[in-house]
Amino acid sequence: MARPDRLGRRLDLPLLAATAALTVVGLAAVYSAAEGGEYFWRQLLWFGLGWLALGAALAVPYRWAIRFSWVAYVLMLAALGVLAARAILWGGAAYRWLTLGPLTFQPSEFAKLATVMTLALLLDLFRRLDRLSQYLLPIAVAAVPAVLIAVEPDLGTAAVFVPLLFACLYWAGAPVTFLVLLAAPLAALALSFKLTAFLAFLAVVAAVALLARVRWWERGALFGASVLAGAATPLLWGLLKDYQKARLLSFLAPTADPRGAGYSIIQAKIALGSGRLFGKGFMEGTQVHSGFVPEGHTDFVLPAWGEEWGFLGCLLVVILFGVIIFRTFLIAHRAADRRGGIMAFGLGVLFFTQFVVNAAMAVGLIPVTGLPLPFVSYGGSSAVASLLAVGLILNVKLRRERVAEQERLFGY
């Protein structure tokens, strides 16, 4: 058994400390926004289970966890399939939670982790990524859960699988120009609402295609996919739910419907601004406690926190997330093998994406997505999955020396 001082050197203590600090922030934010009571005690219980999950993730060698990650991936697909079937058959509501006996959980939160680990397992098989055919299976691994989650419907969570896929591909050695071409159809969907921007974007994609060192027909296929994606935008718009259209329109013009679709964004901005430098004080947030900011303990937990703790309180949250993301990327860079590096980098991008999206949503930079702020927003599945992800990341550093020795002696 490792001595405590040696274990402390092998663990990433800054990452662990920043995670613990954010869980304290989360408990304080939920307690205040929900005015104590049931939500706080539930979140405290979920964080306790999450820390147990973190410890379990440290106990199992991460190479074994990655090797059998496809089992978790298949189980999550089955759970997401059940929810998608419910949404198709019954419709009219969002089906995002699955109940198994006394346990209710959100499979999409754990599907993110399973997908990153499965991508690490798969991409480790490719020493070079220089053919379009090599990308098809990794794309399918990320696309299947994303589509099932979109059917629930939960477009915000489904969209997270895009940066996860590209992060894992990048760390596995995919050429940047090829990744740009792969991302072009998705970007074309967003830019096609304005013809001039769309045409300018196609010109940039054509230039990148000329520079990319891939077969001519692969470049042509990806460029053609961008054109088709832009042309399909009106069709995709028609497939959106009414509330999803309202969120997009309220993002473009929140003051057009200040009592309807734009209400949440406007009130969140007011709450953040009213906190000023030092905030109004713990449990003194008038905007949240008066009910003006909806979902102050979940989607809009950052404005609720900012109203009571001000700019300095928000800066603390930014710094803590910065420490977690930076240390995760550092662990990925120093990982002893490709699988560990891909997994750690993918999970770091997951934290980065969720933090940026939630914060940008709170200040009106992007449409409301309903994506939780890891460690801070109320939610049992998010709390447990986030702490489990930290355990997996810490595991990569904890066993770096052992894995490096194994690689040196046996070559695997």
C-alpha cells in the first residue's frame, strides 16, 4: 500500500482541492437559491455518493475501466433508447430521467463519460488518422447517443457530444485541416440563416479543402456536405419544438418578448448586474428569492450565485474551473499512454464546454440550453457523473509511473 506522502505526490492535489471547493460553492448556491429544505439535503446526499464514485474510480486501474467502457456505453444506449421511444410514442413532454426501483437518474450525464472512454478505446487502435473511412466509426460512437438524446428532446446535451468527438479525434492525432472539414457541415447549419455569412464560410471551407492532405473525393464529399447542411436548415427548423424555436428567437431578440421567451435571459442579467462587486450577501438575493429568476438552483445557478456574491464570487468560480481544466489538460499531456491521454483530454473538454455554455447562457451570449453547471447546479446525475469524471482523470496521473513501466517492458 502506498505511503500517504507518496500518494499525495501521485494525486493531483490542486485538481482535487478545486473540485472540493466547487462542491462547497454548489451546496451554498443550492441552499440559498432553493431556500434550504429538500433540495439542499438531496444535493448533499448526491455529492456524498459522487465522492464515493470518485474513490471507486481511483481504485480501479483506468486502463481496465477504458477496456470495458463499451459495456457502460451499450447500457447507456439502452437507457437512452427507452427514453427516446417514450418521447416518440407519447410525445408532448421531455423524457430525460429513467426510474429503476427507488433510483431516478439521467442517463445522458453518464453517456457523456461512457462515450469519451469508448472513443479513447477505439481511437487508440489507429496510429494514424489520414483516411475518411477511419472517422466513420468514431463519428457513429458519438452520433448515436447524441441523436437519442436529441429525440428526448434535449438539444443542449446532445450538442455537447460534438466537442467531445472533436477533442478525442484531435488528441488522437487527427490533422487540424481534416477536423475543420468535418466540423464545416455543423457550422454551415448555424451560418445559413444569413446568406452572405454562409457564402463567405463556404469560401473558407473551399480554401481549407485545397490545403488539406486528403484524397480529392474526400475533400469534395465534405465540402458538399457543408452545402447540403446549409440548404437543409429550413427543414431542420421545422423539426424543432415550439419552445426550442422560442429559445433561439429570444436569444436573437430577448426584449421582443420580455414576459415570455426572453424573460429568463433578461432576469438573469438583472440578477448578475445587481450583485456588483461584493454581492448582496448570502441568502439576500432579492431577484432569486422573489421568484424573478426561474430555475435559480439549476440552469441559472450562476446568476443566483452572482447576485449574492458579486463579481468576486463569480471570479472565484471561474478560477476554480480554470484550475480543474488546466490540471486536466496537463494530466492528459503527461499521460503515459494514448488511451489515458485521450480520455483525460476529452473529459477536460467536457468540463470546459459545460462551463462555457452555462456561463454564456446566463449572460445571454447563447440561447438557453438547460445545460447544468458542473458541481454547482442542482442535480444528482450531474453531481455523481462530474465527480466520477474527476476520479477517472486523477487515476491517469495516479498510475502514470506504473503504466509507463508496463509500456517500457511489454510495449502495451
